[in-house]
Amino acid sequence: MSLMKRISLIFRSKANRALDRAEDPRETLDYSYQRQLELLNKVRRGVADVATSRKRVELQLNQLEQQQAKLSGQAQKAIDMGREDLAREALTRKSGLSAQINDLTAQHAQLQGEEEKLVLAQQRLQAKVEAFRTRKETIKANYSAAEAQTRIGEAMSGIGEEMGDVGMAIQRAEDKTANMQARAGAIDDLLASGALDDVTAIGGGDDITRELDAMSSASDVEAELAALKSGKSGTQAIEAPEGTDVLSTDEARERTEGNA
């Protein structure tokens, strides 16, 4: 196979595939139905033309028959008046009209036969067009139903072009969310282990500083607690015995404070 033949074969195959994808069977059926209607209209116009010709021949026959009857009357009248020569002339003309009438009668019969054939052909063609229209609508309905069912199946399975894009977008969103969650967990672990500093913590500093501050705070709490305990012991020492009034108790407290 030569190079040009291979190029031609590739081009035809790709063009055929592109045309097949672009073709809509419903549009093709509608176009075929339109062409059949145009053909039916042509047959109808042909029937009308033949009928018109037949009618024109009928009018000519009527005129010739009327002339023929008139010549017969003139011939009879000429015989009655003793004019045999005029009667012979009238009969001669009548004979010529008879030949024309015979020819027109044959044409009329031929046209009538053609008209009947065309009318029969028109009826058959019209029946076929009607049958094609019914079949066309049925095929279109089945094709539309199959197309809708296919699109629904593609949407549900996610293999359709549009739903495929949506599925990929959902997958990307889920991947990004998982990455963000993993990153947040890793940062929390690093902050807890001290590998990273918490810049928002009060006082800031590293983990050693924070631990020393915590120990200092605990020491302060213990010292304050001890002071409170010692203060409570002093208070118990100056409590008045039972039956002593409050003033005596106050005086004893003042003496104790003065001694101190």
C-alpha cells in the first residue's frame, strides 16, 4: 500500500468516525420523512396536471360534439329547403369533426388511465409515508428513552464525562482534607513534644523555661499554704477560754501582738 493510499484511508476512517459521532438518528429520520413528503407533493401535482389535461380534452370534445350537432341540423335544414349542395357541405364538415372527436376521445381515455394510475400510486405512496412517519416516531421515542437511560446509568456509575469530573473533584477535595488533617495532627504532636514553640503561650520561652516557671509556681503555692497553716496555729493560741467575754479576748490578742 502506497503512502498516499494509507493517508487517504486514515483520513476517511477518521472522517467516518467523526460523522458517525455527529449523526443524530432522529434528525436523519426527520430529514428522510421530509424528503418523502416532498416526493408525495410532486406526485399530487402530477395527478393535478393530468386531471387538468383530461378536463381540457373533455371541454374540446363537448365543443366538437356541439358543432357536430349543429352541422347535422344545418344539413337537415338545407335538405328541407332543397339545397342539397349546402347539405353536402355541412355533412362533409361533420365528417371532419368526427375524426377529431375520435382522436380526442382516445386521448381522453389515455389521460384518464394515466390519472387513475397516478391516483393509485399517490395513495400507495401516502400510505407508505404514513407508515414511515409512525415507525419514525416509534424509533425516535425508543432512541430518546435509551439515551436517557444511558445518561442516568452513566451519572449513577460516575463514568459519564460530567459526573466523572464531579467525582474527580470530590476525590481531590477528600485528598486535600486528609492532608490538612494529617498536617494539623503532626503540628500538635511537635508542639506537645517541644520540637516547636508555641508563640501564643503567655510568657513564651522554650520548654525548659516553661518547666522552671511551673516548678516556681508550685513552690509559691506550697509556701503560701505553709504560711496559712502557721497563721491558723497562732490564731488557735489566742482563742479565749470558754466563758470569757469578747473584750477579754481582744485584749489578750493585743497583748500577744505587743509581745511579738
